[in-house]
Amino acid sequence: MGPAGSLRQGPPVRLNEPLPVRGRRRSGESFLTHHVRKTMARGFRPPPSWSVPVRYVLPDGTTVASGARAAAHALRNRATPALALVAPTVVSRGTLTEQEERLDALLDRVAETGETHPHAPLVLFVGMQWSSAPEEAESVRRLGALLRRAADRLPALGVCGLSLPGPGKPRTLNAAIEVAELLGCAGVGWVDDDVSLDPGCLARLVGDFLTAGCRGASGATKIPHTKEFATSRLLARAKAIAAPATNYPHGCCILVATDVLSGGMPGRYVSDDGYICFRLLDPALPDPLARLRLVPDAHCHYYVAGPAGETRRRIRRLLLNHLVDLADWPLPAARYYFREVLFAGMWPLTGFDSSQGRRRGAQKAAIKWLYFLWFAGVGGELYLRGLTGRPLRGIEWAPYSVVRTVTPAD
């Protein structure tokens, strides 16, 4: 038995499965709810899979194009990891020097984790997406430099590069998940390239995951910072009051049991944390979010929003992800998410939140109603697309034009 097998404790948790887009049966929901959800689901018809050709890059500069199994074999010759960590990025998101600085910061956290949890060795995947032939060559060159840097810094760490076409973070995650499953890893985690982790953050995240028997998901607690844009300051204030969908792990810094992600994320889902949330959400439990743990002393810093136009596109993308999830997953999970996570405190449609006083509760309700109006507008579009047979074929990728990592001075 490898390290991963000795870390898993207890039986696997029950996982939700998305409903089929076509041929669903009305089970436990009203005719109107069933009709709206089924029609909205038909309003989104992307490619069925995120699968793309992947070149696996090793620290010695060799590339493996023969598939995940060959990459897993090459990694297994170096070490037997218990957990996999993915660092996804894109060629266009900065220079090689900037990407080296981000990797160095992550390696600091990996080194701490190795010292704290020596019985749970990591393997690191660095994903580099490209959008043209020149960028493809550049991705391989950069991965070689980054992997050599990681191998020099932490010789015992297994490292592997992933060069693949973008866009779509799930493409990188799925490529890493496939290898991690072959290696027998108990969990797969990832850290986005626009966040900063406090010292000890990753070690605490791994500690929580190990304590839970490598089941469910553990996520860092996000600490927001504002940029120079008015939209950044405005959204930061609104989020501080309304706390929209912030009580479960988000995909900027997360560690997930491998069985939750087995086979990779389907092509229908763009939001990694949304997919994980609905897989693990269980309204039958006293705490339906019990398997989705936020680690309070594992801090992850990020910037809120950006320029107005880019922020608008990003919010539309976020709303589409919410709507697809609410249309696709079993009704008990969708109902709980709508009432208790996404629109909690939107009185009188959901309960009034007086935990911080009536004035704060009224402010929260007002912000939630404004958000709901936008949500309903995008939902109406998705419903009409399903009704008229003109489905949306994809959700626009909405990156910010300038990627800055939070520094302590911020």
C-alpha cells in the first residue's frame, strides 16, 4: 500500500451526480420547477469534454506525448506521492521572470508542507496553456525553466509540466487529475496564479484534509484586497455585507479527494468550485456543507474585481455558472444552494439575516435583490435559448487583462 492508501480513512462519501440534460424525469419537484430547470439546462450545450492533446514535460527537459500513463510511469520512478498539487497558468499571464517569482512563493509553501507532513509527499504539476503555435513552443521552454528551478530547490519533489491549448482551467486540472489517479494520489489540490498564500497556509490545508481522512474538500479562507478601480472598491464593500457564496471552498486554493474528481470535470462545467460544491453538498446532513471545509487559519489573499468592463463580463460568467448548476443538479442540492448559499438573507424570498443587526440585514437583502435581478435576466436568456432551440455553446472565458499577485504591502 502506498502513502495515499494509508492516509484514507472511512468509507467514501456520497457524491451527487448531475441530471441528464435530456430525458429527465420529474421526481419530487413541481411541474413549473421541472419545466424551468429542464429548459434552462437545454439552453446550454457546450462540447461534452475538456479533453485536448497534452505534452507532459519533465525536469530533464524531455517531453512525453504518449499519454498520461507514460507520464505517471516517469513520475513513479522518482517518488510515490500521496497528494497532487497543480499550479495552472497561461503563457500570456506575465513574463517568465514573473512566473518564476510566483513559483518560488508556492515552493516556499510546499517546503513548509513537506516539513510538517513528511508522511504525505506531494507531486507538483505546473500547467501552461497556450493559444498559438509560437506560444506552444514558448510554453515548453518556460515549463523546462520552471521545472528545473523546482527540482533544484526541492530535489525530493516530483514535478511535471503540462503544455496544452487553452482557454479553460478545467483542461489543465483534468490533465493533472488523470495522472494523479494513475499515481494513486488521495487528493488533488490547486493554487491559482493570482493569489498569495500566507506562510503555513498550504500546510494547514493539508493538515485539515488529512484529519478528515482525505475525504471531501478543504479550502483556504480568502482575504480580499482592493485595486485602484472604483468597481474593485464597490464590489469589496458589497461582498463584505452580502457574503455571496463564500461559505464553502473556492477554487483559488483548494484540496479535494480524488474520488470527487475521478475522470475529470465534464465539459459542461466551467466553475471548478461550483462543480465540487454540488458533488459534495448533502442537504440530508445536519450541516449540508460539512464535507466542504473552510480552514480558518489558512489564509489566501486575492484582489477583488478589476476594470468595469472586464468585471461585468466576469460577473456574467459567474451567473451563467450558477444557473447551469442550479438547472443540472438534483433538486434538494439546488434548492439548498439557492436559499442558503447564493441568496441567503434575501428577505422576504429567503430568511432575514439579523445576526449583525437589522440595518445590516436590510442592506444585505437590498444587495441580494440587485444581484438577483441580474441573475434573473441572465437566467431568462438561458431559458429562452432552451425554449427556442438556440443554446449557448460556451461560457466566455473572462480573465482580467492585468494579473497582479497580492503583496504584503497591499
